[in-house]
Amino acid sequence: MTVTIAHDHLPVYRVVRKGWADPIDTSFSQRHNVDNRWNTPDFPALYCCCSKSVARAIVRDRFGITGVELTDLQDTAYPQLVEVHWVGQPVDMITEETIIAVGFPREYPTGTTHVETRRAAVKWHAEGQTGVLCRSASVAQLEFRTWVGDHADWSELVIYTQNSPLRPSVLKRYDDLEWLVPNRLQRADDLMNSVESEFDQT
């Protein structure tokens, strides 16, 4: 049985490139060369996160995969943080009991492939679910394993815009990069070290 959870904290956040005209355009999520976790080219999804700390982890993860440094980027390619308005009842993929009940390991997202998550996504989208609230794979890449407390500290939100009765809307676009570091005395190009420290559990 699919279990949903009330999600009503505002705002939620989305990381885009600064040059994007529409930061909540979902067409990119349907490209065939994009290896998304919670949708397929057959239906769009708006990928968001629940806090600035998770947004920072996502940027660090992307840069780590590509080997790109901030100083290598053109201004229009810089990561930009966007505040998004959306509330709803997404599928619960943050609670251990629910994760196990739908066939995923308790360690999710560790050890889970995109093939497995997309299979579940196809089913849930067909059911008319409005989205998925899940543990952040980018946060997991930082060896974070304590999925307790306020979910906003470690969760991502995927919105199925075709099914959602509420259309996501933009509240704010950040013009600077200060959000990239938790300590404003640090520089944005210290992103790797600062985000690792933010999720350090030692």
C-alpha cells in the first residue's frame, strides 16, 4: 500500500542554473539522456529540496560528479537557489517503516539504483500521486546516515506536476552565492569542505 505524508512547510528550494528563464520548467526532467531518480521521459517531475543545507549538498554532489569548480563556470551556468511554494501529500520515502513496506532497504538511498526508484515512480505517478518526499541521495553521499529529526535537514521533494492540484510557483530567486556556505565568513569556492562539515556526524 502506498503511504503519503502531509508536506506543508514553506518554502521548498530548487537549484537551477542562473541563466534559466523559468526555474520551475520541468521539460529538462523528461530528456532521454537524463538519469533521473524519480521520473522517466514519460512524465515530468519538479526536483526540489527541503532546506538550504540540502541544496548545498546537491550542488556539491553535482560538482563532485563533473569535476567542475565554481571558477570554471560562466555566470549563466552558476547554481542559483530558488524558493518555491508548494504544499501537498507526497509519497512517504523518509520513514523507515514505510520505506521497507514498499520494498526498499532500510538503508535507502544507499544501495538503491535509479532503475528501482523509477520503477516505483512509474507506479506512483500512474496512481495519481502528487510527488515523493525522500531521503536525499546527495546528503547520503556525505556519509550521512541518521535519518531522524526534522526531515527538512536531509530530505528532497519531487513534485509530479501533472497530478498535483496545486501548481508550484516561484517565491524568490537568489542573486548571489552566499547561500552556498553555512558560514558567511567563508567563500563560495570553499563549498566542498563547508558542506562536508555541515553533515559531519563524528
